[in-house]
Amino acid sequence: MTTKKIFLICTGIFLGVILLGSSFTSASDGNDVIGFPFTFYQYLGGKKFPEPVSRHSFNAVIFLADLLISFGIPFLILFYLNRKK
């Protein structure tokens, strides 16, 4: 398997896991949460008292950790299987 195919497989796995692990409930007084296994983005929906300074919360370090886990583990497995052949 070429590196390009491995990259495309890892991208698909990352997007699938992120979509399955996210919740979008801000339209019904909930919160939007994106990230798996760590939450890297959160939007606070609904009425809040006192009003928060910012309703958006994005953590780049946790996003990079999610990328590393989601790309690193499948890439290593596929790379190892490719070398065995």
C-alpha cells in the first residue's frame, strides 16, 4: 500500500470518528461538542446567566493530540502490515 492510500484511509478514519463522537445540540438549548477521544471544540448554546465572555472554546493542543491519535495509530498499523508483505 502506498503512503497516499494510507493517508487517505487515515483521513477517512479521522473524519468518521470525529463525526460519530460529536454532538450538535445548541439549537435546542444544548452545547456543540467536537472531538474524540478529547474534546477540542465546544460551543455553549442556550441562555446563560451570567453571559459567558465567549461561547466558543477551541484548544489547538488537544486538536493536535486527536490528530496524532487518529492518524498515528492507523498509519503505524497499516505501515507495519505493508512491511510484512
